[in-house]
Amino acid sequence: MLDNPSLLLARSFDLDGGDALASHQNILVANFSEDKYCLELANSFDDKQFTAFTYNFAAFQSLKNAPDNLNVVCDHQLKTESKFDCVVIYFPKSKPEFEFLINNLFNHVETDAPIYVVGDNKGGVKTCEKMLKTFCSISKKVDAAKHCALYLTTLIEPSKPFVFEDWYKHYQIEINGVELTVYTLPGVFSHGELDMGTRLLLENIQKPKAKILDFGCGAGLIGAYLSKINENVTVTGLDVSALAIESTLKTYQANGIVNGKVLLSNGLSEVKAAYNQVYSNPPFHSGVKTNYAITELFLNTIKEYIYPHGSLTVVANSFLKYQPLLEKHFGHFDSLSKNRRFNVYHATKGRN
Ligand SMILES: C[S@@+](CC[C@H](N)C(=O)[O-])C[C@H]1O[C@@H](n2cnc3c(N)ncnc32)[C@H](O)[C@@H]1O
């Protein structure tokens, strides 16, 4: 099943019998949905070369078994010698991420190439018109349906050479007397400020031990904090976003964390090891949409990745009902702290 932005694209590309793509050979589709529309495109236009680029490992995984004319790339930036002659962009969840994305992509696009931008109205796709002005002709809305819009413009001015490092923001935090510098890229959770749920979790951490997993690490601040209070721990920051993984590496480096590792993974899909302790401020969004499934799956399976007598500590918004899952898998859990908005839960494996 295609999602709404893909349905709109499919309708536009089908309506004119594929004329929109007819004169193009090297087509870039960026920030694509997890709905396999890229596979449909590559199969329908098998004389053309497609590159599907994403920061999101779940989207990357959704295009397994791609045909030869579809190159699927998941990375924190697009690095290629190729010049694309047509670009399709799914509008990301935030304006700063769109700005970051186009500044990177437009280095690799031929002048006069058509640029399509599709997205949900609620996700703010309309703002692309203003943001594209730096590089493109005036954008036209060429189609709209199902609460989505499709814009078309032409690249006039390629972007300046892309300096990845310039896109980091950083800020200082202090928890229980421990100071940290946090680095974040656009689109990464807590870009520019510490989340209040994460603060409550960190304020209530007792004794970090041995081998630790920070699930959904974002900018890596949970792992960095744990390593700061006990430099003997080894922490692995796991996230689905390549931009989060890169931010985590930068946060570890900035705080002198030498035992910090990272893992790009969709949920626990790439986890091959077990841990003594798992900490998380787990996600309940995919892009702009609410999604409880990721954390429910995490809570249903994480016990298998925790050593006997190891523990799980999570912070969650009070309205999220994770308690029944903790009880089902761990038998017992405590609340380490709570306030009006958040609750910090702690469960130990092997205690019933
Ligand atoms: C609530 S944020 C917490 C970030 C960070 N730990 C903090 O406290 O600031 C949740 C994180 O989970 C990540 N995430 C979302 N879906 C995921 C998935 N399927 N697998 C792994 N991580 C995911 C998001 O990219 C985001 O960084």
C-alpha cells in the first residue's frame, strides 16, 4: 500500500504516461517513504537509473531486493560523483532538515533539472516554496490530493560545496553536577535543547554498569552522561537515523568518551549482542506520525538482549501505557521518579 505522498507522485507520473520522466536518465529520490514506491518506479522505468537516498535505516531496509537500476543509499550525507538530471524529494519532518537536505543534494544535480517536492500539508510542505528560492525558479503546485501537495521547480543555481560540519548545533547541559556538550544535526531529536523526559531519566540514574545500550540515542546524550559518571562502562548508542548516529559520535568525541560505540538499526534489527543495562527515552513517532509499534516491539523483545540480573530503564510520557508490557516481560517494575508529564520505569531481569 502506498502512502499519500507516494500516491500523489504515482498519479502525476502516470497521468502523462510517464512523460515527466521521459527525457531523464539519472533520477534521485530523496527521503523516500517506506512503502516501496521506489521499487515500482524503478520497475516501471527500467531504462533509467534511480538512486534512492535516505537517512533512515528502516526506509533503507524497506527496499531490499532492489532491481539493478535502483541504487539504495542510507547515510548521513549524499556523496557521489554522479550528477542527477531529475530529483524527487519527500518533504522531511522538519524545515531545518529540508534545508540541510537540499544544500547537500543540489551539489549533485545538473542545472535545469526538474525538482519535485511532495509532502503532507500538515507536515508543512508549503514552506518548500520559500526554501527552494535560493537555488530554483519559482515553484508551482502541480497537484494536490489526500491532504498532500506536489510542487515542481527547476534548479538554476547549484548549492555551494556542502560542509557537513557547519550544520551541527551544540549546547551545554548540566545534570547532577555533570556537564556535557551535546551536538545535534537538523532533524535529530532535541536539536538545540534537552528534552524534559530525558532530563528526568538522567537525574535518576543510579549506577551505570559494564555494557550498556542506549536505545534511540538521538544526539547520544544518555550514553555520554553514563560514561561520564562511570568511565569503565562501554556504551552503544543505537538509532534508526544516520543523522542521529553522526550526532552521537560527535557528542561522544566532544565529551572525551572513548568507550562509545554506535549502531544504525531499525529497532533491535541489527543488535547481535546482549547488555547489562539498557536505557531509553523511546520513540513514539515515525516522522510526523504517531507510532507506538516501534516501542511496543522494543519492550516485547528487549529482555532477550539483557543478561541475567541486568536491567531496563525507560522514561515515558505519563499518557503512554507501557506498564502492562513491562509487567508481562519482567514480572515487576519500579517507578524511579515521576512528574506531571513523565515517568521513569526500571525493571530487572530475573526478578519476579
Ligand atoms: C524520544 S527520542 C530520544 C533521543 C535521545 N535518546 C534523547 O533522549 O534525547 C527517540 C529516538 O528514537 C529514534 N528512533 C525512532 N524510530 C526508531 C527505530 N525504529 N529504531 C531505533 N531508533 C528509532 C529516533 O530517531 C530518536 O532519536
